Amino acid sequence: MSETATTQDLDARLEEHRRELTGYCYRMLGSLFEAEDAVQDTMVRAWRSIDTFEGRSSLRSWLYRIATNVCLDMLGAGRRRARPMDLSEPTPVAQARLSARPEATWLEPVPDGRVLPSAADPAEAAVERETIRLAFVAALQHLPPKQRAVLILREVLAWRASEVAELLRTTVASVNSALQRARATLAEAAPAETDTADELDAAQKQLLDRYVAAFEEYDMEALTALLHEDATLSMPPYDLWLRGHENIVGWLEGVGSVCRGSRLVPLVANGTPAFAHYHRAEDGDGFTPWALMIMEIGDGKIRGINSFLDTSRWFPLFEAPMRLPAGS
């Protein structure tokens, strides 16, 4: 076999694992852009050291070991990404002020297709979607990096303790201890349950349709009826967040009234329903991007609205149009 053919074969074998590695690194790092950088670094390191790969483990396991080391290096000095609710208490609408923090502060959204491998088993696919939810990935960020890796490998990817111990070059007892501590920390962080996009029933779809109608018509009475009493609204890169439908509606009737006349286009992000949110264009010609709006729904109502405002970053990533025509 020629060297070119061998090279192409190795490329193909490595590429088979790119998407699942990206999902792993996203859960570790909380940013798709950093996750893709980590995976590319993993591929480069694998290429450079392929001669040392002795086949004592599978290529997949070897790549996960490299990716884990890359992520642990990137997570040095206690760095972690967060949601606004991880950084402060909610603010009453009367005291609400917008204060931006740097991009590196925030947990970032992700398109499902960039991190979820095709799964033939519906139960396996459901676990994959569940574990990229914003609330779950945010909870992972509370774990020390090695505990984070152990929990993802054991409980998301279903690796055996012995496999994780080999990957981390430690003992099974150490892995089990780390998993126990990680579970305890996650129990305290307790990410709220959220209905995922592929499992919506007729009532849940109707709820989202009613939300779109209420928001686009700017009917605050109808909108209030759709929100849990303790629903949340956050708007990264601003650290402000609001809790309770009265505060949310108060914001929308005040500073947020610039959203009057908006349009919402359905998307899926982090395994859950989402919308590309557009404002009327300043030049009067159609609508232009305002936010990526990721919804959290449960028990028949909306639990959370996560509006990511850096549209130049998010709309291209989600392949959302940068302008809607006037008739939309």
C-alpha cells in the first residue's frame, strides 16, 4: 500500500471520531469553539504520535485519552464557563442594569449536529440530547476537571470504571471515588429537567406555538400565562438575569420593549427547542438578528428563556439567515 493510501486511511479513521470527541470536549469545556480547537489539537497530536500507538487499547480510547489531556490543560487554573445564574442572585426588574462580561465567561450554545453522533438506539440518543442541555452542561462546570471527565465518561458515554482508570492512568478505586464526589456535587447543582426537542408531544408543540404568537403579538397577558411563576430570563453577554413572570414581563414592557414587532424562527439548540429572534430592521427592510433564544420547558409551561445576544457569532453557527424579508 502506498504512503498516500496509508495517510488517507488514517485520516478517515480519525475523522470517524471527530463528532463524538467534539461532544465530549463541549461537555468538558462549555464552548463549541474551544471544543473544536481541542479536537483539532487531539487530531494533530494523534498524527504526530501514531507511531507510538501500540494497539493495546482501541484507537477510540486512545483518542479520548489525548482529548482528555488537551481539555485538562485548557481547564487549568480553575477556569470554567457559567450561566448568569451561576454568578449572582436574580435582580428585581426595578433594579435591573445591563453589565457585559467577556466572552470567555459564558457557557455557550451548540447546534446538535456538531456534537451528537447518529445513534440507532433511541434510548442512547435521548441520553445524548439530555446531556448537552444548557442546565446539565452548566452543572458539569461546577466539577473539578478530572471529576468532570470521570462523570462524562462513566455516566454519559457508559465507559466501564476499568476503562476510565486506564485512560486517566489511575486506579478503579480512584475512579469510583471521583464519580461518587461528582455525583454529590451534581446533586447539589441539580439541573432542572427540560423537555428535549425530539420528544415533544402535541401539547408541548402547542405551548411553543402559543409562545411564538404571544411574543410576536407582544401580548403580555398571554405570555404570562405560559410562564412558570419562577421562570428565568438571561441575556449573555450581560450578567443580568431575572426570575419570576412578573419580573420578566416587567422587563419586556420596559427596556425590553424594543422587542415589540419581533419575529421568531424555530431552531434546535442543546437538544432543546430554540428560536432565531429577529427585530425589525432599522432600514425598514425586513428583520435582522437580535438573539438566539433557547427555551427550557417542563410541566406544561416555560421554565427558562436563554437569549444569547452575540448574533454575529451564533446565527452563522446555527445557519440562521442574517436577514428575513419583510413579509416573514
